[in-house]
Amino acid sequence: MTDAEWQTIQFFKPYGSFDNFGEPLRMDYRLVSLLDIFRYVIGLKIKVHGAYEDGHSPTGYHKRNGVGMAIDFHIIADPYPVATWHKLDTMWWMGGLGIYPFWNNPGYHIDVGPAGRRWYGDKNGKGYKVNDGNKLWIRNQLSQA
């Protein structure tokens, strides 16, 4: 992203102590702008934990070909996490979406890799592919987290 592109983003800033984009000028503009739209839709503050940084899967999208194509974040004081997950699942038509209700700050992973990938991370760190057959189970897990 260029500095000019960052100026079009309403709710996130490339530098500062609140959000951690790693190297903000390496972020994918589509990814950040879609997260910005999601932030507007839900009306709740979002904290970015990590984006363009080391420490993630080497096959992941946090650092793909020199571009930050993934963001990990949580929603501050989300009163309805199950509803928020459904809204994000509906809105996030591109890339991957992971939900991690057992992080220190339960949150999400989004990326602009291949479309349609969904997963859930349990309290033991095991990942489960999300599909129509297990969405009810995941909703129940979220309500207990």
C-alpha cells in the first residue's frame, strides 16, 4: 500500500501503538480496505494483532511474495460473537477466514488467498475446516467460549 492508499482508510492507521500491521507499506490494499468496510458495518472497534510479520505458517499469507495478504485481529467488546462470525462469513467472499475463540483475545484471521477457505481453531490449537455440516457445532462452540 502507498501512503496515499492508507489515507483512504478510515478506521486503521499504518503506524502507532494500537494496530500492528508489521510493515504497513507492504500490506495488500484490498485486504485492509475490506477490513475497514467490515469495521464500519459492525460499528465496533477492531484491534489488529498482526499482519506482515514473521512467526506464521510458511505456507500462509501473512508474508506472501513480499506482500501482507493476511491479518489477525479481534473485535473489542463484541457482545454477539456468533452473530459477528456469521456477518464476517457472509461478507468475506474472497480469501480465507479463520476464527479463534481461544486466543488470549478471541479473534479472527482473514486473508486474500484462494476464496472459500474457512476454519475454526479449538482450545488445543487444532484446526477444523468449516463446512455446512459443522457450522451448527461451531456456533455452539463459540457460545461456550
